Amino acid sequence: MADQAERLRALVQGQRDVAPIKRQGNSRIIVVASGKGGVGKTNLVVNLAITMGQLGHKTLILDADLGMANVDILLDLKPVFTLVDVMNGKKELRDIILQGPYNLEVLPGGSCIPEIINMDNQQREQLISRLSYLEEETDVLFVDCSAGLSRNVLNFIATADDLVLVTTPEPTAITDVYSVIKLVDKYGMHSSVGLIVNMVSGPKEGEMIYHRIAKVCHNFLSLELTYLGSVDFDQHVQKAVVSCSPYVLQFPRSRAAQATQQIARHLLGIDKAPLPQKKEKRFLKRLFQRWLGETAEQ
Ligand SMILES: Nc1ncnc2c1ncn2[C@@H]1O[C@H](COP(=O)(O)OP(=O)(O)OP(=O)(O)O)[C@@H](O)[C@H]1O
Ligand SMILES: [Mg+2]
């Protein structure tokens, strides 16, 4: 029913090319993180998720940047309620999920850390079981993390099926992303990690940076770095941000949009082999157990 409503809305909005929605029956969680801040994670998450929606996948974004949530801003959505209201028992999960274009759903985290700390075990278990049901409803869950390696981010990384790291050509961004890779390798969280190089002058620069980091990984770590692609520095991204409209929708022919579409296809295993996945069952339950349980201990 919700799918039907979404398709009607898409038609009304002129989105006639929307692919038929069919659950793929193979949910996965893609965590997007970086070392340095401001490298373009949120923009990539939003635009990758919309592209996957256009390809017929049921996609949900968990806005896990609890301090400065801005997935909703890029989509011009206005969250009235967040997870905090679900925790307080004021709202049901369904009431707080925002509907974006192409079946995209957004789960606003809100600044819920103080509430999580104050929950007792029963409340926490209740919340986890409420959140876990999303697993049955979602093909791809993107987690948009805050920059760096807080305990929260590490929990998300540890539970991901796919970890995607974002860097820019800036030396500090490269150094910081390598620090994340080193830690992921040290704790054996993933044997394969995807890399996107954003804001490049052209594809060659992206490839060069990937090869540089991959060589160091090869020499010193056991983890394999998979290149997912690069996105050019493109003013269309900034224009789209200003008008709160994702660039894949507002400027679908821009270089940034086309590169993002290619990366989405790669992640889905269309044209290219997908990332080798660390696939375990009931990932969402594990994710939220880790997240909420660990945060409560802080
Ligand atoms: N390919 C691009 N070309 C030009 N500008 C870009 C590109 N990608 C992102 N930007 C710009 O970079 C800024 C930061 O982007 P974004 O908020 O997505 O980064 P972030 O990694 O999520 O940041 P944070 O670490 O603070 O969460 C935005 O203003 C956006 O317009
Ligand atoms: Mg962000």
C-alpha cells in the first residue's frame, strides 16, 4: 500500500521512470564513514540512496550523525519527531520515518544520546525489537556517520555488511581515512573496504589516490581496498545543496550525478562485482543492540 502511494506520488511529481518496487529479499547495511569531516558523505549517501530507489530498491537512511543531522536538510524534509520520541514512547517508529523521493525513507536519529543513557534494559530491548522489524522492509540501509572514529561510529562500522569510506584529494583527508582503515584492519572488522574519492579534478586523480592508499594497505595491512570510483568537484553539488534538492534529481546529467549513479550500480553489483560482503543474519538487531547497548555504557 505504501509502495503504491509512493508510486502515485512519483507519477504526480513527474518521476515516470521509477522502477517497479520489488523487495530483493537480501537486506544489507552500507555504512558510510570518513576520517576528516566535510568530505561529502551525506551528499553521497542521499544521492546513492535515491539512485538505488530509482533502480527499484527499497532504501532507508539512518541519519546517525547525531550531533549535526542533515540528511533531512538535503532532502528538504522537516522532521518533527526523531528516535528520541520513539524512546520516550510518545511515537511509533512509523510516525517518525520521513518519506523522500523514489521510496527513500529517512530515520532521523536526533540527538538521542542522553535519552539512550537514561533507558532501562526493558526500554532498550523494546526499542531494539521495534527497530529490527525494518530489516524485513528494507533492501539497503545506509548509515550516514559523523566524521572520525567515535565509539558510535566504530559500532556502526563493526556491524556493517559493506563499509564505504570517503576521502578527498586533500592530504589531511587521505591521512585521516588511512587511520580509519588501519583501525578497521587492526580489529579485524572487515577484510574488504570500499573507497570513494570525492571532489577530484578528474577520474585520473581519483584512481591515483586510490592506488596510493591501496599500495600502503597491500604493504602493511591484510585488508583489501576496493575502488568504488570518484566524483568530480562539481558546482552542481553545491547548487543542489543550496536548493535542498539532491543533485541526481536536479542535475541528472551533471558529472557528479553520473559518477554517483555509476558508484550506486557498482555497490549493487550491476555491471561490476559488488564488494565482498560480511554477511550475517539479523544485522539490524545486532546493529541496534551494539549501538544502544554500548552508548548506554558510556
Ligand atoms: N563532488 C562535490 N563537488 C563539490 N562540492 C561538493 C562535492 N561533494 C560535496 N561537496 C560540498 O561539500 C560540503 C560538505 O558535504 P557533506 O555535508 O556531504 O560532507 P560530510 O562528509 O557529510 O560532512 P560532515 O563530516 O560534516 O558530516 C557541502 O557543502 C557540499 O556542497
Ligand atoms: Mg555529513
